[in-house]
Amino acid sequence: MRLDALRFRNLGAFGAEGITVEGLRPGLNVIAERNERGKSSLLAGLELLLFANHKATGKIVTSLSRDDGASPEGEIDFTFGGTEYRLVKRFRAGKSAELIDRRTGQVIARRGDAEERLADMLGAAGKAQGPSGLLWVRQGTSMSPISDDGHVAARLETELSTLVGGDRARDYLTQVENRLGEYRTGQGRAKKHGPIDLAQQALDTAQAELAMAKQAARNIRDTNRALANVTAKLTQLEEGYDPEVASEKLKAAQEKLTAAKAADDKRRAAQSEVKRLDTLAERATETLTTFNEACLARDASETEKTALTAQLTDLDRAHAAAKTAHEAAKQTVSDLYEAREQAAQQEKLRHDQESLTERNAQLQALLETLELVENKAAARADLIAEKDALPPITPDDLNTLLKLERHHDDVKARREQLSVPLIFEADGAGTLTLDGVPVKSGPITLSAGSRLAIEGIGTLRLNHPDSEQLDREAAQIQDQITNWYATFEVSSAREANAQMQARADLDRDLMQLTAELRAIAPNGRDQILDQKERLETEVETLAARLGAADEIFDEEADPADQLAQLGAAKAQLDAAWDQLSEIDRKRATLTERRHAAEQKLSIAAAQTDPQHRDAHRATLTTEALKADQAAAQAREALAALAGQATSDPAMIEADIERLTMIQTNHAKERETLIIEKARLEAERQAAFERRDPDAEVGRLTDQVEQLSTELARHEREADALTLLRDTLVQSQQALQDHYTAPVRKELLPLLRQVIDGADLVLSEQLGATGLVRDGQDDALERLSGGTQEQIAVLTRLAFARLLARGGQPCPVILDDALVYADDQRREQMFTVLNHVATPNPKGEAGLQLLYLSCHENATRGLGGHRLTLERWAAD
């Protein structure tokens, strides 16, 4: 099959005006349009006409139908076997299908017959994705995995099942795998509850029991040795210990400890007394020293207070003089400021007189502008009233009416086309009239709604199944047209158009007036009124101020001279203030220092007064001497006690602890040995009451050897089955490689044009499962999106070439199938597309490719025959 032209109407993005693609050629055809132009609808319409039954009413049709209820329809021009055909289909209302010979215009088949003939040509009856589901790539599905459903395989040597070993080989391989499955899982592990697993479990159990038996025999021997050892230790412990001797040693050590502690307590009491008396002597000496220092501090404070009082008297006199100078400078500055203010007032009155003249001129100009604005605003209000009197018809409203009228005419025309050809042969017996007009002998056409009256018999009317539906549809559309007229209060489309044009003219006039108003009054009439009111207020204020002012002097003082005098006076004022501030700071500092000296004198103790200090000093000196003598006597008593010889209580306590632990350890060890001896005797007795451990070890040893032999036999059988299975699989793989050779032969040259040195791994269904590069095998799903996309497209091209060589050429349709390719890979893929679309030197025709894309710039390097989407003009 070769596509020649596509036409669709009322389908997907295509409305009543329709869309057409004319002039498709053999080789590479390219449609590169922006989004929303209907490329996806074009592909969906092609699929709908080729593979959907014309009676279909489900999702496949409703998803492509328009909201206005119009029936999807289309035409496909194609060439097959040297004959040019046209497929015409209509869905929903007026559903039909026709296959037409384009050269003669003859209808070859209708409805179901036409669809059966088309399915035979496609070789894919009922398949919704094109031949073998391989050769159509929708937007977003270019990376979907593909595999042959038998259509490509049918063009190769023979069927897949025969080539890869035959049914008997497959059955035998299945039997081997089933038998091996009884022993091992697919990962090679022993199958749970299988022969190997059960033999291993029995062997593990016997080995565990054997280990326990051997351990029991070892335990008996260890128990005998331990019992003999405990008995010897107990005898040795009893022979080397005398309890009475140990008690006497402990009693003597305790008496010695009591005497040592009494002597130690007496020595510690003497040390405490020495420490107490030394502290009292130190405090008496410190008290005498503190008193002497307080006397010296009192004398210093008296001297400082007298000096500070004299300094404050001098500063008071200086402060009075500085204050007099400051007051004089302050009066001079005030007089100069008053003179300067009077000069400024005269300047302000002259400025107000100039402003009054300027504001009067601005007010007159503003009144003229206001009058012009009000005139144009009145004209604009008249235009708005005239526009409001017209119905608000928009171009979209008018287009809706025109579409309804065209749709109504189309329905009426389709109803009138419902007819039956008849031949009337008059025999002179009666009169025949068609819609009241007499009919003579010859051919006549009975249309839907017409009446054929046979005199003396009755009236004949055509009962076509679609006539009532078309009548209802026409009535519904007429109701919509009538409602539209009533809504906008018009009687025809011509009147509606005139009203719409009148509103448009008024809109233009309004825009002109609005622009003029905006130029005259950019911020509106209210702002002009605000400005007028503000200017009137300013004029009144200025006039009142000038009327109330005194006479304006013609002469005025020199401002520069006034400013120089004021600067000099302010400098004198600042200097006087700085001097006064400095005197105040010094007075504050001296006052604070004198206050501090007075504070020290007020808190000084009465004993430091010169009249009483000598008597108090003598008393403190006597107390310090007495405290030193008492401390010396206490130290002599402590020295006498230290010379007496005594034992260390800590050493005695350590010896008592040692003797006590000897008694405790002996009793504890004796008790432990007695208990351990009883336990070992009981354990030995219990072991002899059970089975002979040595005999049990021998029995279990023989059982382990038997079970090991059985496990080895099962594993040898599983290994043999594994080897047999692998051999069969390798044999079938060799045959499969022979089967996939034709596909690889077509595919590898295309693949290596894009990915240098690459190879593909193909499945039994001929789909790619992996890519081999530099000896490394990568699974398809681990490759980048762009590489997966390119492999999928190249595989489809290889299948298309195999189909063409097998006598069934099919167009390959790619809808944005290279969106993930980088710039270099895209250029290489473009080269491949042009290569497969070009006839080769052997005389083989190239493939027909239709490449759809919304990336106009990205497809400029593709080449090929460029096509555009055009309007499908009505017949």
C-alpha cells in the first residue's frame, strides 16, 4: 500500500471546514507544523478510516467527534497492486463506507464489503495499529517494546515453532525441565520438599544426633575427671586449716586496734586546740593593724575637704562673671534675629503679589479647557446611548449563526439526497402524480418527503431510515437559529451583520472621542475641577493676605551684612556658653569630690578621733600579746603527745580484715566443693542410667554414611538433567540464530549507521532485548531514552523492508519519533530515513515514510517531500 492523499472533516481538531493533505509521494514525506495544528488528529483519523467499522459508535468514534454533533467523515487516496483507490467513510449519522476506483470513479464495494476488501489489502484484518502492530509510531510511544506477531515471520523461511527444533524437541525439553524442577528451582537451589531437600534434611538430622552422642561420651569422661579433682581439693582444704588458732589471732588484733584509736583521738584534740588559738592570735594582730590604717585615712580626708572648699569658692566668683557675659551676647543675637525677620516678611509680601498675577492667568486657561472637556463628554454620552440601543452582536455570535445556517443547509441537502430510482411504465389504467405533478412513462426519482399518488390505489412515500433523524436534526438547528434571532432582535444574518457593523462604527467614534478627551484631560474632568477649586482658593488667600498687610517697603537692609553681624554675635554667644559650661563642669567635679571626703569622715569610727585613738591602740596591743602566748603553750603540749610511740590504726584494721577473709574464704570454699562433689556424683549416676554413649556413636555413624550416599545419588541425577537441559537450549539457540538472521541482516547496517560497531540481541519474537557494544551486553531497559527510541524506530524500518521484499509494502508513519535524540544522533537517523526511502541499485523500491513533527527547526535537516495541512474545500 502507498498513501496518496488524506482528507478529514468533523474529526478531532478538524471542524466543518476540514483538512486535507495532498500529493504524498513514494519515499520520505514530511509534515512539520506547530502544536494544535492537528497532526495527532491526522494520524487518529487515518487509523479510524483504515481499521474501524463504519458502524462503530464506541469510544474510538466518540473520542474523535466534535461537540457540535457533526458526524466524522474522511477520504483516503491510496495505491495498491498498481490500482488507485479512494476509501470514503462516514460515521454516526449517515454512516457509510465506499471503496472507489479513482481512475474510473466506479464504486467497487460498499459498507462491510468495502471494509473486508480493505482488510485483505492491508493483510491485518481487525488490527488497530497497522500491519503487525509495528509500523505506526504515535507521539510518545516511540520507546514502546515491539515484537512480531507472525506477520513478518510468515515472510521468512517457515514458522518459528518448526525452525527452533520442532514440537518433539520442545516437548522433550519441557519434560526435562519438569523432571529437573522436581529436584531444583530455576536458580539452581534444591527444591523445597524435593528428593535432594528431603535427603539433605535427613542427613542433617542424623549428623546432629551423631554430634550429640559424641558430646555425651565426652561429657561422661569429663565428669569422672572433675569428681576426682574436687575430692582431692576438699581433703587438702580440711588438712591445712585450724579454726581455734585463727580465732585467737583475730581477737588479739582487735584489742590492739582499740588502744591505738584512743591515743589517736587524744592527739587530734590537741591539734584542734593549737589551730583554734593560732586563729585568735592572727585576728588580734589584724584588728590592731586595721585600727592604725583607719586613723591615717581619717587624717587624709580632713586635709582633702579643706582644699576642695577653697577651690569651690574661687569657681563661684568665675561663674558669676561668665553668666553676665552670656546674657549680654544672648540679647545681641535676639536683636539681630528680629531685624532679619522683618526683612523676610517684606520679601514674602512682594512674592505673594507676583503669585496672585500668575494664579489668575492659570485659572482663566483652566476654565477654557473645562468648557472643551464638557462639550466632548456630552458628545461621547450621545454615542454611548446610540450604541446601547443596538443589539450586542459580536463576530463570534455572527459566526455561530452562519455555522448554524450552513449546518441547516447541509442537513436539508443530505435529506434531499435520500432517494430511490424507479421506472414508471404507463398502461393507461390510471394517472400517476409526483408531488401533484403528473408523471409520464420513464425513470422517476422518489425522494424523502415526496409523495407519489397512484389514482385509484393510494399514495406512496419513501420511508428511508435516516429521513426522520435528518428531519429532527434540521428542526433542532432551525430552533437554534430562531432563538438566536430572538435573542438579538434581528430577522436575518444580513440585518445582524449590519447591526454589528453599526456598533463597530460607533465603537471607532467612541475610541476617537475617548482619545481626544484623554489628550485634553489625561487624568479626567474631576482633576480639572479640583485644579480650578484649588486655584480659586489660592487667589482668594493671596488677595486677603495682601489686603491685610502693611505697606511694602521699597528699601530693604543688606541680607549679607545682616547675616555677617548675626554670625559674629552667635560666635560670641557660643564662646560665653562654652566658658559657662566649663565652669559648671569643674564645680560639679569638685563638689562630688568634697562630698566623697565628707562621706568618709562621717563613717569613721569614734575611736579614730585624735582625742581617743591612743588609749584604744594600747588596749588592742595588750590583747594581741596574750593571744600569742596562749598559742605557744598549746603547741608545746601537742609536741609532747607526738613524742609518744603508738601503732597505726589503719595497719591494724588491714590485718583484721585479712584474718576475717581467711575464715570467710575457708567456709565458702568448703561449701562450694561439697556442693560440686554432690552434683558430679548425681550427673555420673544419671549418665549410666541412660543408653551406652559409645554404642550410640557407632550406630549413628553408620546411618550418616548411608544418607550421604543417597544424597549424592540425587545430586548426580539433577546434574545430569541440568546438563541435558542446557544442551537442548544451546541447540535451540543455534537454530533461533539462524531464524533471526534475515532480521539482523536488514537491521545491522541501519543500526551501525547510528551507533558505530553496535549489535543487537533479538528474542524469538524478533524484538530487540539488548545492545552489544565493545563486547558488553546491556539490557534494553538500562539504555538511555534516546537510544531505546532509535533502536525501536530502526527495528520497525527493518521489518518494513522485510515486508516489502515479501510482497506487502506498507507505509511507515512516525509521529515525533525522535524527541529524545541528541543533535548528532538525529542527523544520523535522518540519513537512515532517507536511505530506506530511496530505491536501491538492485531495483528495489524504497519505503514510503510519513514523518510528522511539531519541531519545524529540528526537521530542517531531514529533507524529504514537504507537505502542509490545507483546508478541505467543500464540493
